[in-house]
Amino acid sequence: MKIVDLTLEITSDMVTFPGYPMPNFIKWSKFDIQGYVSEVMFLGTHTGTHMDAPFHFDPNGQTIDQVKVNRYICNNAILIKIHKNANEMITSNDIIRNSKYEIKEKDTVVFSTGWEKQIKQKDNYIRNNPGLSKDAAEYLAEKKVNAIGIDCPSIDIGIDSALIVHKTLLSNEILIIENLCNLYKFTNGKFRLLATPLKLAGASGSPIRAIGIEE
């Protein structure tokens, strides 16, 4: 059994979207004064490795606390390794050609593009990432999958300001998981994914701890 942490570390200088607040950790108590250590945390709900709830783009959609918890345990996560460069799209044909398994209803589909290697090039990583095409989003929506994950900061390509893939998936109540990492460590085309957000009342998303288990 192989257990892999698929989560980016949250730091005060990590990559965030332009205009989005940087994480900040404030020391709240000290061991030599209060006898224990604690911090106050300030960060956006779409920081680092995170999950988008339907409410993110649909005012009538479920907020992150309303999503059923069984959806966070993805026993059948299909991994599709498909290298893509800046602003290149993953098409439905790419999915069909590169998936080792048939994609079925309630599966979770995870894309490993290799883009995580660009994360040290902060501006390039956040503005020029690859992502899904509209036809790929529609193809997966027709499959009625549970969630879609990717090793990029967005499921849409970096130059797509319309964010059509977000809108297509979330309007079909498909969860989106972004900023995954370490997917290259898996050798099989299928694994178990645990992706647990915080239960934030009324929120459009949440940072998650994503863990992959490969038998």
C-alpha cells in the first residue's frame, strides 16, 4: 500500500491568485506565558489545495458544509496522466485516449499534467496553467462524476477569464479539487482519494487535506 500526501503546504508566502489575500498566521499564545501555544489563522477559502462547492459559481448551489460527507471519500479515483504545457487544454478525446479505466457515474477523475513543477515560477504557475476544455467538462458532466481534481491552480486554463469549465461542472454539482500535488508518485491508473474540507457554514469552498492511497 502506498499513501501519498497530495496537499500543498500553506505558508505566508505561497502562491495565491492575484488580488487574493495571502495567508497569515498570528501567534496568539505562547508557552512561556499561557502555558500552551496557539495561532490565529487568516486565509481565503480557495487557498492552496482546496475544494470548490457548487455555490462558488451558483448562488442556488450547495455550500461546502451542505455537501454530503460521503462525497469526500472517493474510493474510485481514476488518475489520468497527460502532460500539458502553458494554457493547453485537456479535451474529451484526451480523456478517452489516456484513461486506463472506463469512467462511470460517481467516479472521481484526477488529472496529472505535470504543471505542479512550475509552482516555483509563481506568476507563470498561476496565470498560464493548463486545464480542461469546455467539451471535456461537458463529457464528464454527462458521465455524472462525483468530483474532478487537477495539479493546477484552476480547472480552467489560465487565460480563460470566462471560467466556463468551473461553471459547467459546478452547475452540474460536480466538486472541483485544485492545486493537488505529488500525483506523479502513483503508478496505477486508479487510487483511493480522501479529500476533506472544513465544515465552513455558508462557504463557497475550503482548503482540504488530500490523501491518496494506492493498493
